[in-house]
Amino acid sequence: MKRSKMLVLALLISLTSFTVTAQVRVKIVTDSGTMIVKLYDSTPLHRDNFVKLVKQGFYDSLLFHRVIAGFMIQGGDPLSKNAPARTMLGNGGGDMQRIPAEFRPYLIHKRGALAAARDGNPQKASSACQFYIVHGRPSSDAELNQLELGKGIKYTEEQKNIYKTIGGTAMLDMDYTVFGEVESGLEVIDKIASVAKDGSNRPFGDVRMHMEVLP
């Protein structure tokens, strides 16, 4: 009897170990430094799509083509790889299938959040390739209260404190899918967000990216 119990226990441990997977992390190397982003398991469609593109080398040598201090830095437009200076970017990848929205009330646009860009489609489905990382700014209680009333969002006290101290872009919550966050290299966002840029918010000096999925 003891032997059979031990075998059952060993089998349960084996099955449990098989189903547990490590959270995926991606290294983003730029001209301004390196960021490590953690992808959320609760947004599997976006996670798996991002990992697929990274492994294909899709993002390598693409630009952060739109940077706005206090807001976000955006990249992933496939047309940006060989785009001449001053060329307006942001429309590339439109022929790729959109990713259905994966809104989660506990995933907010705090500083360092990784989120999917999109066009103005009514389903709020995401671009298959373009993304942004939140730079953001602190929000006031009045701003957060207004968002709660206007968008039907109910923030927890912890989320409010994050927005009031760390900052973010709360106005984007429940409109754009957040699917990860920067774990290290937040200072790189500051550097990229502060570069000189043209009237369409494209940096004068190209800020290129290279990505790899970490083991």
C-alpha cells in the first residue's frame, strides 16, 4: 500500500511539473541600452504572437519610429527598416491579421507597460506587429476619478497608487491590450523618449531594435 501511494504521489508531482511553464522574457537591445520585458501569461494570444515574431527575427533592425515624452515609445512597423529620414511611419503591418483584444482589468498602462498598437477598428483588435512601451507621467486623483466615471473602470487602491507615484497612461486602459512589462532597463525608455524628433515624432537619429527570447 505504501509503495502504491508513493507511486501515485510521484505521478502527481511529475504531471504538475509538466504543466508548469516559465514566464517568457524577451531582451530588447537598442542604441540607447537594453530592456528585459516579461510577457503576461494572461494574454496568451499577444504573448504567442510576439514570441513568434521575435523568433523569426521580424523586429531586428526595425525602428522606434514614434516617441512622445510623458506618453510612450512605439515601434514594430516593418516599413521602418529601410525608411529614409523624415519618412512618416506607422502604417506598416496592416496586411497582417489583427490579434483579438485581451483586456484585463488588472493589467494597466503603468510606466514600463508593453502594449499593442492598433488602428481604429471597432473591435479594438491589435496590430499584429506594432507595439509601444509606456513612458507616462503621474496622474492625479481627479484624473483617475474622471476616467473611472467616463470609461466605467474601477481601479484598486494599489493601481491608483501606481498611477499617482510611478505614473503611466491611464487614459489607454481597456482600449489597448497590455501584454507585458519592462522588468529591467526602465531608464532606456527615458533615453529614447527624450531624443530629438521631427513633427511626426520620429527621432532624427534612428533608434533601432534587436530582440531575442531569453532561455
